[in-house]
Amino acid sequence: MTILVSATQRFEPGRTVTITDRVGVLITSTSASFQNAGTINVVATGSYLSGLEYDYAGFFEGSVFTNEATGVLKVNLTGASALGGVAYGFSGPSGWNGDLVNAGLIEVLSVSHALGVATSDYTFTMNNTGTLRVQAVESATGVRAYNGAVISNSGTIDVTGRNAIGIEALRASTITNSGSIIARGVGQDSSSVAISFWNSSTSVNRLTNTGHIEGRYAIVDATNGSPPQDSEQIINNSGSIVGIIDLARGDDDLTNSGTITGEVWLGLGNDFYFGSSGSVSGAVHGGFGNDRLFGGIGADRLYGEDGDDDIQAGAGNDFLQGGRGFNALDGGSGDDTLSYAGLTIGVTLDLATGVATSAGR
């Protein structure tokens, strides 16, 4: 039977319960919080299943669900009748639901679709020092914040599915990661995105990574609206990122003193890439706009593409291509290659000074 929470309560360590209703824990009072230090199993068939849920009607701004270090919340949507259904670990359907602190284990399994955390709260905060594990046959998402969020992860967010997303942040969000965020796509025509930003209006998303982020696409600006929105991504990486970075529209800022294993596409806008003491295995593409690209300590491949770009490589044997526009290219130390492929005008090269100039586009 569903645990109804009308006043703050704690599920004690050592206690175990199995719930077969479609909602495991339902918070009904706006002033109530729930702490779990035991084991709560929520298992059912059907089209909908939720581990912990906030009642749709109410303002739960002061409420917090705390899953303690000994706490286990497991949600399992099974059976043929569940095909096409959705399983949730934490569900906050209103714009004013509570926050989440997880130091234990939250696991969501589904024969169809699964979301570890789904919230519509306008001021949602999440602090994960434990493990959030989501596995589904079809779509699987670790965290989906419909109205933005402030997320701190020093634990593990591990998501597996045919279409897997670690964190999906809609509207302005701030993410700080010192743990691991991993999205794994499995099966035919699978896809995986570790962090996806999506904005319905011009806004700023901030990501600081000192941990590990991994997916086929590591970081994506998935904004797709009419008219197009130029959201800004500010990313500071001193950890490891594995996968493609695709930032689409907006004046994006990427500082890398860690490692990036994959291509970097900065997209439309006046973008900034600073390689600092970091390394990137793939090429860095400035895209359309007046970009500034500064390489790191490795053998960088820097492409300015359309626009008036400033490209400077650091140490290493680098490849630089300005593309169309009034570009400034500086290879730095090492045996560098400067490419002017695609230009329809002449280039003057002074071998004594190492300066190349062109008259215009």
C-alpha cells in the first residue's frame, strides 16, 4: 500500500517494504519531508509507476526527499501490460515540488521507459552523493528538469537504454559534477547523451566538471524552437569528457584544462574555446561566427570556419584552418600546419616573420 506522507517522517534503517500500488510514497502536505534510511521496493505492471511522488496540487517548496546513505529506493515496471509505460523514481509534476538529496541508491528499471528524476519545479535543487541508476528497454533518462535546476553530483548517475540521457535540463540550469555521469545506448539504432541542454528562450547554462562525463554525445545543446533561441553554454572542464560536444546556437564558452575524447562543435555564434593545459583528441570547430580558439598542450586541430576568427595553438604540432573571413592564425611552438583551403582570395605569407595575411573574404 502507498505510504502517505502528511507530516515529516523517517523510514528507519533496517526496515524493508514492498509496494505493489502505482505510487510507492506520496507526499500530500506542503510542509512534509520524507527521509528514507531503509529499503523501499515498488514493483508493478501497467502504464505508470512512481517510487516517490508529490501530489500535483500544492506548493511543496520547503519539502525535501532525503535518501540517506543506507537508503534504497527501487522501482521496477514489469510485464507485458507495461509496454509503452513509464517508471519514475522521483516525480514532481507541479511547478512547486520539493528538492532531492540522495546519498544512497535510487534504481529505476522498466520494460519500456524510465526516468530517475522528473521535476517541473522552478527552483529545483538536487544533491547526489550516492547512486542514481536508470535502465530501460526504450528511453531512459537519469534527471529531467522541465524548468531548470541546480544539480550537484559527486556520486554516480548511470543510465542505460536504447535512447539514454544522463541529465536533460530544460531552461537555465547549473550543473556541477565531480562524480560520474554516464549514458549508455544499447540495441539497434541506439543513442546516448550524457548532458542535454534545451531552452525555450535565450538563457545561460553552466557546467563545471572535475569528474567524468561520458556518452556518444557528451554534451549537447538540443534547443529546437521557432524562432531559434541563442542560448549560451558556459563549460569549465578540468576532468574527463568522453564523447562529442555539440553546442549548436549561442555564444558558447568552453574552457578545457582536462581531457576531451571526441570532437567539439561550437556551432553558431561568437564562441570561445580555451584549451589551456588540456587536451582534445578530436578537432575543435568554431562554426559560423567570430570565434576565438586557443589550443592546449597537445597536437590540436582548430577550425575557425565562417566568420572573423582568432585561432592560436599552443605547444605541439597543430593544424589550423581559418575558413572564410578575416582570420588571425598563430601556430605557436611546434611544427604547425596553417591551411587556407576554401578561400577564393590570395594569401601573403612572410616566412621571416611567420605572418600570413589576406585582403578580405
